[in-house]
Amino acid sequence: MKVKKNDIVEVIAGKNRGKQGKVLRVYPDTNKVLVEGVNTQFKHERPSARNQNGGITMREAPINASNVMVVDPKTNLRTRVGKRELVGTEGKVRFERISKRSGDVLA
């Protein structure tokens, strides 16, 4: 999966197309991501110890990871994600994620 937690992503398909948000959680086993403010649904909750009054709340639901793209931090446009190999001391190989649009490192 090329999308990680805390990435800023843009939805490219579906009813929320064009919206941007931060990735709150990644589900690699089902290939889904939970994005802040995207794919909100109403949840009916009964009164409980945690929620005294109950009622209707809005929650984000996971969407498929293929429907989002990472936003380039430099240009603020969506981009593909690549990897760059770094060879450190003692010959250790490490990879860092880069933006294909600008070549900058993604956090």
C-alpha cells in the first residue's frame, strides 16, 4: 500500500471526489483507508455509559485505497508515490517515499 497514516490524500472517485483529508487509519488487509471528513455516514447510537443521551452522530467510513491519491506537499496537487533507495553507513539499504510530481520526500 502506498498510502500511510497522516498522509494528506485526495479522493479521485465516488461521491466525495475532489475532497482532501488526512488519513486517520489504514486497513491493509482489506485495502481500505479512513480519511478525515470523507465518506461520512450517520450512526444511530443507544444511550450507554460512554454516551449518556444517545442520538444520531456522524462518522467517517473507510473507502477503498484505490480511490485516493497522495497530495504533493510542494505543489498541493495529487501525485503518484515512488521509492528512492538510500545506502547508509555499513552498507545498510533504506528506502524513502518520494513524490513523482516534484521529487520531494513524503513525510
